[in-house]
Amino acid sequence: MSRLTNITGGIFLRWGIMQLIVVALVFLIRPGFWETVVAMILANAAGTYLIVDYIQKHRIEIILKLSDVSSVAITDRERVLAYIGEGSDHHHAGGPIITHATKQAVETGELGIIKDKKGLDCPEKNCPLQAAVIAPLMCRGEVAGTVKLYQTSQGDLQPAVIKLAVAVAQLLGLQVELAELDRQAQLVTKAELDALHAQINPHFLFNTLNTIITYTRTHPEMARKLLIRLASFFRQTLKRHGHFNSLREEIEYVNTYLILEKARFREKLRIQKDIDPALLGYQVPVLTLQPLVENAIKHGIQPKMGPGTVQISAKLVDGEMRFMVRDDGVGIKNDKLSAVLLPGFGSGNGVGLSNVNERLRSLFGEEYGLRIESEVDMGTGVYVRIPLNDSTREGGVFAGETQGVDSR
């Protein structure tokens, strides 16, 4: 009980310090009534934060003392995240899951109640653990890990211990879901900020303006049109809000970008588009296609000797929108292909394939990440799948409009 007493003392100590600070300030500064009220509110808020932070850091110890068990462990699907109590010499944090019972709970998602050492099946012969309750930690309907309460005597566990394990697993699962939602929100926000930085970056702006300056000497009317397109491109970038826009808007954005790049590369760059007009009204995540097209031009066509072609297609297949951006450029070496989707890969300032990949997986699921096929000197294809769900169906279908194939 001494450890639990220390933790409780730590909680009261932090709360008391904040109150004493406020009392001292009131006596020294002698603020007015409303200033005193505000000070008390701020002190309570700060005290609450300190207490919550303190509890978070000592959470597993609190669970151990409240449950009156011998050991407590928290795992993800493969490793032990935290462990305290008997058996910590081989069940240590950071190590792999070693008991068969825990692996089974991860696989099945079912509550495990083990009443003897044989059921735990720990490979360590001298393991003191004899019984356990193993509660799956669920996140968004899938097993993300487990919460385990152990005892060193075999036999039935107290019903209160089983209920506590389930409750703690539910609480931690909720925290994981909230953290994942927060991570997704941060990812989307970062994508939008990166998008602004990527599209109005010095390299793109310099290259485009340099092209326009060249045209002012020989084709002033073309230079004027390109300036209008450049302004339109920046305006489209700045007005983007939210997670989704229509495929029509995404294609318009890509078209504006391609006009500027086509003016720069001229006959070196050819574009082929095959967009199903029935998909134009559907919703897609912002900045899905443009980064893929930019990547194809910059890393596929630009370093290639001679002209190259970028193909862009959008089709409805098996209830999903299927997009393809393919180039016949220099391709990607096998030793680099596996790293293309890793965060931070490459040296460009653009949104990048890894960012698009992470956003798609976060919005629709792990199976909806980018698929890349590439062969050196033959080219690269990037494939996107977007499910037709409630978010992507908004806007409906615009019938009777055509996009067709545009070859330049």
C-alpha cells in the first residue's frame, strides 16, 4: 500500500501547490473580485492538467494496486508495451509477446481467462505466473493489443478482477481511438499546409516564371495566358478547404498544372487522359492526383532522354474509383522502390507519394494505400483505389458530360 499511498500523495501535493500559489498571489497582489475568480479558474485548470499527467505516467502502477493482482501488462499486437510485478525478469517492456494465451487473444479478439500455468504456456520454466485474465484492447473494431492481469496462484480469478481488466481495456481502447482520430486530423492539416508550401514553392514558381519570361520575347500572348493560368493555379490551391473535393475540381487543378508544365517542357511532355465522365461529381481526397502527376513528370519524364508520356485514367471498377498515373520514363530501381512510400523519402518540396499514401490509408483503411509498379527504363505506374462510401458519393453523378482522351 505504500506505493499507492505515494501516488495518492503526489496527486494531492500537485493540487495543493496550485492552490497555495493562488492564495499567495491574492495576498501579495490583492486583485479585484473578478481577477481572483479568473486566477482560481486558471489554477484549477492547471492543477487538473498536472494531476491527469501524473496519473497517465503512473497508470499501470495504479492498476496494479487497485486490482490487488501480482502483475499487470499492456501489449500491442506484437510487443509488451508496459509491465510491472512478478515475472518482470522475462516479461519486460519492449520485449516480444511470449505467452501463447496472449497471442491467441490477439488473434481471436476474445477475453481469455487462464486458471493454471499450463494454460498460460509461458516458455520460461521458472515463471511465477499461474493464472491471468487477458482482455483484448479494441480500436475501431480491430484488436490493437491486450490488457493482462496476472496472479501467482492458480485457480479462479475474482469476478471484480475480470471486470476491471475489461474496463481498463475499453478505456485504453477509447484513448487509442481518440489518439488515432487526432493523428488523422493532424495528418490532414499537415497535408493542407504542405500542399500550400509545395505548390507555391520557389522551385515551381521559378521554373514557371522563367518559362513565361521566355515566351514574352517570342509569344507575348502565350505569356499573358500562362500568367492567367499561374494565377488560377495559386487561387485553386488557396481556396481548398476540408478533406474532399469533387473529381471535377481535382481534374481541373491537374489540367491547370499540366498546362504550365506543358509550356515548360513543350514537345518533351505528352499527356493522355481517360477520365470516366460519370465519376466527375464524386468526392476524392484533396490533392490526390496532382502530386502523382507531378512525381511522374519530375522523376519519370524530366530525367529521360527524349520525349515521354504521362497517362492519367479514372474508371469505375467493382464499386470503386480506380485511378492510374503512369509514365514511360526512367523508372525506379528495385532497391529504392520499397522506400518510395516511406515518410521523408526524396528531396523535393512537394506533397510526395508517402503523404498521399498515408492520407488514403487513414481515410479509407490500410488496404487503400498507393500501389506502385516500376521497371527501370520502362516507366512507373501509380494506382489508387477509392471506395464509394457516404463521403465519396456526395455530389452525385454528372451525366452527359465528357472528358475523353486528350493526347498532346
